[in-house]
Amino acid sequence: MKRLRNILVTIIPLIVLFLIADYVLLVPLNIRFEEGFGLFYGLLIIAIIAYFYEDVRYIFQDIAKGHPISFPGSKIKFVLLTMIIIYFGYQLSSLPIFWSKQYHDLIGNVETKEFVEEIPSVDLSKIPTVDEDYARRLGEKKLGEDVGLGSQVYVGDYTLISMNDELFWVAPLEHIDIIKWFANHEGTPGYIMVSATDAQDVRLVQEDAEGNPIHLKYLPSAFFNDDIKRKVYFEGNMFEGLTDFSFELDDSGRPYWVVTTYTKKVGINGGSDATGVVVVDAQTGETHKYSTEEAPTWIDRIQPQSFVINQINDWGWYTNGFFNTLFAKKGIIQATQGSNYMYVDGEWYFYTGMTSASSDESTVGFMLSNTRTKETKFYKIAGATEIAAMRSAEGKVQQMSYSASFPLLLNIENEPTYFMTLKDNQGLVKQYAFVNVKDYSMVGTGETLSEARANYTKLMFGKGDFSNLASGERKSIKGTVERFGMSQSDGNTYYTIILKDQTNLLLMGASTISPELAITREGDVVEIEYIDANNQTKTIVSFDNLNYVQ
């Protein structure tokens, strides 16, 4: 009877403890998640202690008095052994030694593609020159212009989005503390937008498209039921994983929270994989839940970046089973340090380099994974890792002591190219750099994007390698030279030509293409063969000055 009484006396406090823990911790009520298992396991331990309270009390009394400890009875030993088996069984149930194929396959079918065929050449105006750190500095400066507002709120975490085919960093205004939350209970007055392509375009948005004031009620910095995590959790999402609380805007600029739902797909608690999103209006709290396939098109990111990178690593690591990872390590590849985003034809992708198991400074290729669908492609390109490229760019301007941002992967003149900004010790962008993936000694820098790209292009032309450029359409043109210019870089000479009545066609070639380039003048009639790739400057591959007859 005493044991039963102890259990009954414990039930009500146990229920209260469970409700408090559930409200505060917001753990998934599902043992497939470690947090949920930990909660239930802890409550079970408390219940067992209550049931065996008398035995436990006598044991502690013996310890306090220095008496020999009475060995627990068979029932206690059985329960203790069962709890140990449950704990270690849970921890071991999803180890890769048992599930290596399932971990390998979690990313889905990975297609091998050609980089220059899949990734179009980039327009300079579309290159994201503002990274998250720089966007944060610009946003804080913008908020600081309003002294009264700056004492009430701060700028929250940034999300990179596309809105009407323009790229922006967006972040909500957050409450500084609980006092400010009470004072502004209806919500913070707006959000920050920073153009990812133009550092001069920084906006503090406080009104919607109809001119109504914006009040962000549901935020990570809000308290109690206004906390966005608690709001989503108690909207019927208590039994599944919730992660990646991203602040996004629809195409009209209305703010929402986009939260990824996920489950475990390997063993009991292994293999996190996205199942859909919960979308919450940041002002009204109106909530909708969507599967991955049904999510609105304005949502840029459904797949958490950490999930995708982990799955890519599992794909490369367990390609020949678990025991291969311990011994032969045949065919093993893994993601390089760091990852970034690519925006291609209206779609967002995570990208990361892939390197061998030795983790040296060379890549065997790149992975691109769609941020909505997780469709993943592998591009076999041997070259330098992102970190090696950053060091190369910093070495180019070592006298300035600039630091390079983590690179973006671009297609420049049909060459896979790293792009990065070079910042001073104050975090301000001073120069730009393009680094060739295949030959990271080929670095073009400049104080403007155009200058950096031109210097990089000149280096490529100076090498005389047109193998990749040939993927564009080869065209011929005959005309009169209207403008003719010459420049030099790293000991190489380059010529730029504009033909009469063809002012939108900018042609560039190295002196090694033809000795006739050096004697060409305005007014000469020339015949040029060039590559019409998807870029601003067309590459000359053959040149004939018709005024000069040998």
C-alpha cells in the first residue's frame, strides 16, 4: 500500500512538472526525438523513485550512517537493468554501423551534371556583394538613425530571400527585453531590408503595401504565447520536429515566419529529414501548414542547411558501406568546410565543395541542392577548396591586410569561379575578387565589380585556354572598328574592340590571338570570330585585320 500511495502522491506533481516542462522546453512529444525521449525518460525515473521510495530512503540512510549498503532486491535490480537497456538501446539504435545504406540514400538520387551546361553565366548586377555580416552592419546603422526606436528594439537574425527576382537580406525588429515587450505588446514596428546586390539600398520598412503600420507580434524575443516557437508548437505541432525559424516576405512584402517540420527516418532517432513547413503571419498569428510539395512559391527555403550538408556528407562517406570508412576508405568524399547559397534561374540552392577523405585543399567537385525540393546535383570539377581560394585572394592584396568573405560559386566566362568581397578590419568592403576554381593562382581583384571581373577575364584570356568558352555559340562578324583600347595586366596585353553599329557588342582578346591586333586602329575593317556565351564581354578566338595584307 505504501508503494501505491507514493505513486498516487507523485502523480499530480508529476503531471504538473510535465506541463511546466512542456510549456518551457517545447520538446517534441515523440521518443523519436532525443529531447522527447529525454523528457519521458526523466519522468519515468521520477516515477520509479517514487515507487521504490522506501528502498531508496533506506539506502541513503545507510550511506549517511556509514553502514554497509543493503544490496537492492530483485525487483529493483530488474527495473534498474531494464532502464539501462532502454537507455543504451535507444542510443545505439540508429548508429551507422547498422544503417549505413539508409544514411547514404537519405539525400535522394544525386545526378552528375556538367557545370557550364547547367549554370548560366552571371550578370554583374545580380551578384550578391553584401554578405550577412555586412548586411548586419548596414541594418544596425539604419536602425541607429532613429534614436528613439534604437533604444526599444534591435535587429534580429537575417534571412536571404528573393522577392520579385531581387535578392534581399531581411530581419525583424526584436524586443530588447521583457520590459520593452510589455511596453510594445502589440509588436515591434517593422523590419529591415538590405539589398544583397546594392549596399546603398537599405530600408527600414514600417508600413505595408497599403500604407498600414506594421506590428510584428510573434517573435523569438517575445514572451509567453507571443514567442514564435511557442506559437508554432501549440498550433498542433507538438509531436514533430520544428527547426529553421526563418523570417521571410511574400511578394507583396508581408512578413511571415517559415518553420520547417521534420521527422527521423533512420532507426529510431537518426536521419533528420524535412517534411514540410508551418507558415505564420508575423502580425496576426494566422497559421498554415504545408507539405514540401504544396508550399507557396514565394517561400525560398524549406530544407534546413544543416540537414542537407549532413545528408551530403553521409552520401559521400557511406558510398561503399560502413566498414569501408574504417579501413580502405575507397571512394569516400565529404563536404568542404563551409557552404553558401546560389541563386540560379529563380531557384535557390545550397552549394558546398566536395573533397577527398584526406580533407586537403583540393576539391573533386561541387554539390548543389535545391533549398525547397532537396533535388541534388554533383558537378565533377577538380580545383581548390573555398578556404584555399580565400587565402589566395587575401594573398593578392596582402599589403592591405584585407580579409575575404566566404566565396560564392559563379560561372564567369564559362569557368567555375569563386567570388568574394575583401574587407578591411572594420568589416567594410574595399575590393572584390574572382578566383578560378581550377587554378586558384588566377585571381582578379578590383575596387569595383567591373574592374575585378575585367582583370580576372584578362588573366583567363592570357592563358589562351578556350576549351570551356567553346560551349557558347561560335559566331563571326565583319565591321569597321569604332573604338579600340589596350590594357595590360600581369605582363599580358589585352585589346577591347567596339565595331560601328554594334555598340552593345564588347569584344576582348589577348595579344596572343593575332599579331594584327597590335597594329589595328579606329577605322580599320576587321573580321572577328568570337564566342557568344551568356556574358557581357565576348571572347575573341580569331582576328583578321582586312586592311593589312601580308
